[in-house]
Amino acid sequence: MNRTAIQIPDDVSAEMDHLDLTVEGPNGSVTRRLWYPDVSVTVEDDQVVIESDADDANTRATLGTFESHVNNMIHGVTEGWEYEMEIFYAHFPMQVTTEGDEVVIENFLGERAPRKVPIRGDTEVQIDGEEITLSGPDKEAVGQTAADIEQLTRVPDKDTRVFQDGVYITQKPQAGGA
């Protein structure tokens, strides 16, 4: 029997609702579905317990994956996740703003129509001059929003040595520390 217990910090609460684990803390809450055959996830006292009777390689790998997800959720609701991006243009000065739950990029390579991308989850986007900071409790929502913004300004069929305009991720959360 494989069993892993993850300690829940004092200022964090965890609750299991059927297959969905919800972790709440000072920075917000994150909900994630944790399901795999023969793997059970429960909240006991002040621990999240992941266990399985199966002992094959896929089940053991899934236990490790679930453990990483829970650790990332706890890290997110206590300290949060933060990405830094930089706006770079050489040809046309672009304007990056937030409107409601969208990031809007205007005048990209002189285009008249603005490019828009949705902000995912509880991600906060702060724009300060040429710097963009994305932060939030859900690692996947923050990371996907950063990736969407970066892909929005991707320029196909142009020489990347000449057309370097775009919004680029300059700093990600460090892996393995969570």
C-alpha cells in the first residue's frame, strides 16, 4: 500500500468534495479534481492523505503527481505564484492594457485591430510601463495566462532576428521549491 500525507499549514484549510479538493488560504482558494483508478484522496485532521492499494508504475507516478498538485495548491494560497513579462518593440510602440477580464494589445506591428486574450482564473495582471506582472493562487491559471499573452504576440513567417516585437516571459516561479 502506497500512502503519502501532506501537512496542511495552520492558516490553510482543505476540503474534499467527492473528487474535488479545495484548498483555501490567505491569498484565495484553488479547486482541483484529483481522480485516478484505485487512488483515494482524503483530508484527515490537518493532513491531505493520498493512498492506493495498487503498486504498478502508473499508479505510483500518479501518487507523485497528486502530491505535487497539492503542494502547489498550498503554496499558491499561502505565498502565491508570480510571472514577470516584458514588452519589447522596435518598430511600432504598442500599448498593453487590461479591460475587464481581458488583456488588450493595441498597435502591435502597426495593426489597427487590437489583439485580446482572456485572463484566466483569479489571476491579477499589473502593467507598469514595459513590465507586466501576473500573480495569483492557481499556478496553472497564472502560467496559462502568461503563455496566452506571449503567444498572442507571436509573429509567424517573419525573420525573428528582425521582428523581435512582442511580450515575453522573463521570469517564472522556480520549479521544485513548492
